[in-house]
Amino acid sequence: MNGQEHFDRFTARNPRPHKTFFDRPHWTRREFFHLPVAGVTGAFLAGRARAAESVTAAAVTTQNRAKNVIFLLLAGAPSHTDTFDYKEVIGVTPTDVMKPATISGIRWPAGILPKLADQIPNMAIVRSMRSWALVHSLAQTWTQIGRNPAAALGGIAPNMGSIVAIEKDAERKANQVFPTFLALNSNGASGPGYLPAGYAPFKVNPATDRTGQGTGISNTTNVDGVARLEDRWSLLHSLDDPLRINSPLGRPPQDYENFYRAAKGMMYNPVVDSSFKFTAAESQRYGNNAFGNACLVAKQVLAANQGTRFIQITLGGWDMHQNIYAANQLPARAKILDDGLGALLSDLKANGLLNETLVVAAGEFGRTVGALSGAQGRDHFLQQFAMFAGAGIKGGRSIGSTNATGSATTEYGWSRQRDVKPEDVEATIYSALGINWTTVRYDDPFGRGFEYVPDSKEDVYGPINELWA
């Protein structure tokens, strides 16, 4: 039985119902920096940290090539046939705008993605990918948690970044002050699910002043000054330490203390300013926009090596049902992606971080192919793409291929001989980081056992190892 037959048989026994969308908890910047003793604004956020009672996993070999991950969620769903799986439609595609070219055997819209054209040697593009759903909220969450949000454990499932955070917690050094999971321009990012709130995404939208300079993170100073902060901190601990050490509540009070210390560690800390601030010239090089600034901050955060291991960046605006080729639609949105991601890959390569950082970009699904709709746009479609770069990925090629219109896969390009699914992308990210994707934790509130990648016991999903082959 080949991979497709195995997959079809399993999914026939386990249908994927599309029901409702679940909200998930998260940290905001304001919540993270709430220190009552310091007088900073926000609401204290902490969860009960529970170690897994037991963990099981199959004996697998992970790629273990990446130290960090940058995950770009292209929310709204880019047209795959106008970007990373370019197909020219005679009489429809504006070739004067697209300026199609063949680079390393890859057909590419060099007119709207010129900087990424230069990065093709670093990129591998999965074209044999297909989404499960065509509803934005459902599919975007599915992309982040690697499973159906409407399934039995979907409502408690953590973001991939939260899984990375809890897995890499033991590797943090005492002097590292940044959160393990950072979400930039990602207010809608899914949260830690049932995991403790300490593994939630720390959400920041890099801000600029009128000159275009990055202003860093606000609420990292105390209105009464650092001396008063330290006095209050000392007073708190003189009262709190004996109670916490002998607390009948067990571990939770110490978890609160750890949270306080994490927040305080980012206050009056020069490495925070150097990572989250930037010059107007640097911003201009990344496109002088919110997405570019997020890419710039991501590069600086990883260079600081302060404990961040997973960064999610969201770029929305791809839901182009009308006038897709208008100057303010696809060309404009593509330029934002091109400037930001192009500069990010270039700089990561130059400073050596690309070797240890896996960069992944994907939308929640693709868009209709061939002729445009009556509104001159493209509607929702299951066929899609995912781009991978860094961490030893062999670039300058595509994994899988589609037919002449881009409507269906013709060659899968990987060992499972079926379309790639979001669950496979999740497994690939975990494998790249050295995380066993078959792990099952038995600390979930339902007592059912939470699989990092669903249906691992059935070997339904797995990493795309061909990216490194």
C-alpha cells in the first residue's frame, strides 16, 4: 500500500468535519509587562505550569538542522499561480507586469518578486500542497496548530510556536531574557492552547516614529524610575519569598515568580533596545512598512541570541476576490513581501544565521486558477504552496509540480506520494528543530493524550525530508 492509499484509507475512517472556529489565549505586550510593584500597565498573566505526567514517542530520526524558525503566515491566501507556482494564462496574465523568467528551472514572476528571484538559490518551493479548508479563520488556525480546530482536541491545541517553546525550555540560559515564542504583527495568532500561559506567543507590533525609526517596546520602564522599581521589587520579595517557598499550593507560586522575573529582565535592558529599535535607513531597506519592520526585528532578535526560538510574522491582505491585477492589489502586496522577505533572507545569509534558521512561508490555501472571476479576481481554492529556506534546505528547486493551470498536483515530489498537508509542514518544522513529531503528551485536560502531530500512531503525516535531500 503506497502513501496515498494509506492516507486515503485513514482519512476515510477519520473524516475531517469543518465546524466552528476556536479563540485561544495569548499574551499581549501590555499583559507581559504588567508588574504591580513596578507600576507598568497591563494584566498579570500566568498559568499553572504542569509537566507532562508521561510522554511517549516513536523512534524516529529528526533532521535537527535548525536552531530557530521564522514562520511567515500569508493571511488571506496568495494566488499560488501568480506567485510561487507561476502559471501564465494567455489573455489574462499581465506579462508586462509579471515579467516571467526561468531561474534555476523555476518559472518565476520576476516583475513583482524581483528580490526573491535573487533568493531562489536559497529557497525550496513545495508546490504539491493542498489545504483542508476554504474558510479563512478555520484554515489560518489549522495552519498554525497543524490540525483541524473543530476536531476533538482542536480547541485545546497549541500553536506550533508554543510546542517549540515548551520543548526548548530546558535549553534556555539564565541570562536569556527574550520570550521563546515571539509573534510580530500577529494579533490573531493562535495561542498556547492547554499548555501553561508561559508558552504563549509574546505579541509585538514593531512601532516607528514620524521619521521612520523603530521606537522599540513600550512599557519597559517604570514611571517612578529604576530606583523605585528596585525598592518595590526588594519589598515584594521580603514579604513573598518565605510564603512562596513554603506554599501549600505547590509549584504555581514559583511559576508566578518566574513570570515576574522574565518581565523584569526585559526592563531597562539595553539588548531589548538594540533588538527592537532600528534606523529609518534600515527600515527603508526592508520596505518601510509594518511587515518589513517585523522581518528586520526578527533578524535582530535572533542575532541577539536571547532565547527566542520561534518567530511568527503575519502579512495579510491577500484575499483578492476583485481586480487582482490592479496596481494596489497583487503588485503592491507582492512588493511588500518581496522587500521584507528578500532583505531578511539576504541578511540572514550574510550574518551566518540562515544556516541555523528555518524560514517557512505559506498562506492558508490558494486561489482559483485560469480565467478570472466576473469581479476580475480569484476566489478560494485548495491547491497552495509552501516556501522553505535555510537550516540546510537545498534551494533552487521545487518539490512536486502541478498541471498547466495549477489546479492539481501532477508530481508529488516526496516519499509519501500524496499532497502535502499542513500537518506535514508542522512535522517538518519540528523535525528541523530536532523535536520528535510523534511525541504524545499525557497532560491534556481530556486525558486522551495530545499528539504533537495528529494521528502519529498511524504514521499518517510526517516531515518532507526531500527538502534536505
